Amino acid sequence: MNTMDIELVSVSKSFGSVNVVRDLDLQIPRGQFVSLLGPSGCGKTTTLNMIAGFHAPSSGEIRVRGKSQRGVPPERRNLGLVFQNYALFPHMTVAENVGFGLRMRGTPREEIHRAVESSLRSVHLDGFGDRYPKALSGGQQQRVALARAIAPQPSVLLLDEPLSNLDLKLREAMRVELKELHRELGMTFVYVTHDQEEAMAMSDRIVVMWQGDIAQQGDPISIYRNPRTRFVADFIGRSNILSVGSHSAGSGGLDLSIAGTQIVLHSSGSDAAAPVRSCCIRPENISLHSGTSPDGCRQNRLDGTVRRFVQLGAHVELLVDVASAVALTVLVRSSPASLLPAIGSAVTLAIDPRDVQVLAD
Amino acid sequence: MTKLLPCLFWLAIGLVLAFIVLPIAVVLAASLSPASTVTFWPSEWTFKWYGALVTDKWISPFWLSVRVALAVAAISGVLGILAAYALVYQKIPGASAIMGAILSPLSVPQIVKGVAIVLFLSIVGLQNLLGTPALIAAHVVLALPFVTRMAATALANFDSSLDRAAQSLGATQRQRLQHIVLPMIKPGVLSGMTFAFIISFNNIPLSVFLVRPGDTTLPIAVINHLEYSLDPVMAAVNVTSMVFILMVIFLFERIGGFSAQLHGGSK
């Protein structure tokens, strides 16, 4: 019994001389919400189009539920597809749009009616069946597109940046709804996005793509906490990335000498044999002690001067110079102005070794 | 000064209306005059000339024109859709050359074309196609550029993600053509077909070479009649065919709602 819904086996795709996807291996287990995340041009949409069947891979193989999809046209793959621009049929009512897939398969009328009703209920649009798409808001249109894609009960739902055309508030609300819909249907979702927050909020697993290949994959929190490359550390969330000059085994981890400075950071990253070129520290993992440091419970301690100060409401972002060429961004909880260091004042920064993530490049 | 532009605007509109509407009014008045010569603004009114139209001399050319025009609209509609689909949507190799060939009849004088068709048919020994088959074929060649152009424009505006959405929902190519592409380009195609109908129904320069003696289209029957007499029957024929054309346009518009498209609006 194969529990993988979709498998890509060393899939490559080139358009002319441009290699858009290189030797990609990917397994998507049944029922998971998997995001393909990356900047534009990373090959994520091409990968989705290959799964959907609109592009044939230049080499390699795509399997859906164990069956090779070579030569299978999109209309015979039984995959649901949701587009960024909704792509609703303007000359059909909402109900006709949602029932289209089943109608093309020659499903009996009563059955179509039942499926349309239940799909519209899933996206909270019961009672909208008789309207035309033009009469609906962007958010409602995207729900209709979702209902249309799930009505024929596809094995997998492919979503291509479905929330990108919506405004921020609606986008955040739709994230929650999409996640609930996923739970309710138990269907495999493959979600393409360039928005890391979106991917974080919904995914069981994130596949970070860069330059046509997988940069890293894993559950959202492990990708956030343990990025393995500079690109991932930089793309997912915010981070301070420091170049490492040399490194050596220290007590229970690694000692990293930061290039161009006297600073040595202790990291709990353990493997001294693996290449270490840089390290990353999330701004919220740096804590702040004004003036002299009170205690010695943290192992990394850096003295610095506050250069910049940005009030973000719930948080305050500080830029602290710790060496001539090194400044760290620090995110601290907002508190009354009198308790925060002024620009130009000396501060001591404390960093837990577990929060110093070593990067391979 | 600020009043001058609106004045010029209304003057221009007035002149255009005068040139288009007044002659029609004259014809209409003449067709209702009891005198047997054409007179403007008769002192009495009668419908007797319209009654005189209900004879085989006029009825049979009228029906021939209607039959030919309907066939031309239908054939050029189907051909135009297929051509536009292949050239614009599928972008087959040589698309622009083929489109050029389809549009080329626009640049050849109709008289030349008419002579050419008659010569061609007699050289290859197909003179017996003269009459209805030759009329339909020639009019289709004449109307096809309009229908193809309009279908091509409609297709160029067609959002191809709709096609992909339908495909992902399991629709075969034939189903997508039937349920998605055709309904979306219907207004454009129907307005092209209206043009085709009118082009065929009004045609003289081509038809004059292709009709068989004694079995002519309405415009040719009018020409033949004019050779002998300029009487109110002529006016009555003209008014009748004008009303008929208006009815055809109205009918096509009811089916396709293309005036909305022509005016840039939406349903």
C-alpha cells in the first residue's frame, strides 16, 4: 500500500535553454497540506503545472497514487485546481460553475445538485448558487473556485497562489478557513505560494524551493528554527546572518569566530565536520540587558551600541552595533520608553547557544 | 467660444442624419404615393405598391436572397470560428500567412472577383454550379474575413485560464470548445454572422455574374427592373428590404446581445 499521493522522481523541466526545475525529488503523503514556497522564478509554479499535467517534464517521472502520469492529459488526472485569478466561468451561475466538473463526467442531475450544495456549504456560500460570479466579491469568487475544484472529489487539490489577489485582512481569514477545509475534507493539498507567513500558517510541511531545486523541507517550525542554508534563513522569517571565519569544537557544541571581528559565538550545533560558513540568529532570540550584565546564565554575551530604534507597536526593533562591521537586529517586547535604551547607549546582548544556527553556506 | 464646439458637434450630427435619413424618407414617401411616377410628398397615400410586391416577380428573388444569406451566415460562421480557433487559439504554424489569405478578398474589387469566378467555373467545366451554389460560395469568400476577424478578436480576449480550469475539471477538448470557448465568443461570432448575412443579402457586384437568368437575387431583380422603369414599386421594394434587414439585426442582437459588446459594455 502506497501512502504517497504524489511522487516526483528526479523531475527536470527546461524551457529552451533555461532549466526551470532541476532533478527534483519530492514525495507528498496522502492527506497532508504541503506548501511549495519560494520567490518568483524558483520553479514552484512550473512544478505545480507539471503535477497538473499542463507541462510535461523534460525528464523524470511524476506518479499520482503510484501511477505514472506520463502521457496522461490534465483532464484525466482527477486533480482539483485553484487559480490566483479564480478563473470562474463568467457565463455560468455559481451553481453551474461548481457543478461543471461533475456535469462533464455525465453525473446524474440529482447527484450534481447534492454535490454542489455540499461544496458550497463547505466554503460557507450556501444560497449563492443562482448568482453570477461577477456579482460576488473577490473573496467570495475564490470560495466558489474552491467549491468548484472540490466538488468532483479529486484525489489532490492544487492551489496556485489562491490568496494573492485578496487584501490582507481577507487573506488572513482565508488562511484559517483553508486549513479548516483541509481538515474537514482530508484531501491532500499542494499549495504554491511566495508568502512565507501563509505557508507557515497552514502547512503540515513546507518545501522551500530555490533555483529549481528543493532548498529544504520539513514541518514549518523546524524550518523556521533550523534553517540549513543562508537562503532559507533569509527567506523564512527575519534573521541576522553572520559570516563565520573559522570554527572549532567547544563544550557541547561549536565555537564560531565571526569573520572580521574578535567575536566568538558558542553554538549548540554539534557536528564539527560539517561545513560551516555562516550562522543565523533570529532577532526575537536576542535578549537585551542595558548597562552592565546582571547574571552569567547565558553563554553568549555581546557588548554593543544602539544605532537605530523602530517602534512596531507590539514590538520594538533595535539595530545594535556589536563590532565595526557587524550590527544585529534585535526584536524586543514593547515597554514604556523609559525602560528602553536610548540611541547611542551601551547595551549587552544575550544569545542562547541553541538559538545560534549554523549554516552550510 | 465655449458654445461653438457643441454647435459644430450638433451641426455635424444634423448633416449626417440629413444625408442618411432624408433619402430614406423620400423613398418611404415615394413608396406610399398613388402616382405611377416617383414623386416626393404625394397629396394622397396608398399601400397599393406594397400589394404589387406580392407577386412571383419579387417573392422568388426575395426567398433566393434569404436562402443564400442564411447559408452564407451559417457557413462563414462555422468556418470563421474554426479558422480563428486554429489561428489565434492553437496558433498553428503559418497562422499569420493563413490569416492573410483569409482576409485577402477584402483587397480585390468584387467585379474582378466575379469575372474571375465565372471564368474559372467555365474553364474547369463546372458552369452548372452557377446559380445558388456559386452565389453561396462567392458570398462566403466575401463574408469570411469579417466573421474570422470578429471571432479572432473575441478569442484573443478569451482568458486561457478558463480553458485550463475546465480541463482540470475533466472537460475534454470538445467539451471545452462547446461549454467554455463558444459561449464566451458567441457575441463576437454572432455579430460577424450578422455582417455576413447583410453582405450577402445586399450584394450586387458578385451576384450579377453568378445568378442564372430568371432566378435572381433581390438586388439583381431590382437592377433588372430599373432598366425598364423607375416607379414606386422600386421604392416599396427598397423600404421592404430595409425593414427586413433591421429585423434581422434585431433578431441576431436578441440572440447574442452583441450591441453590449460593440459598445464596450458587459451583460
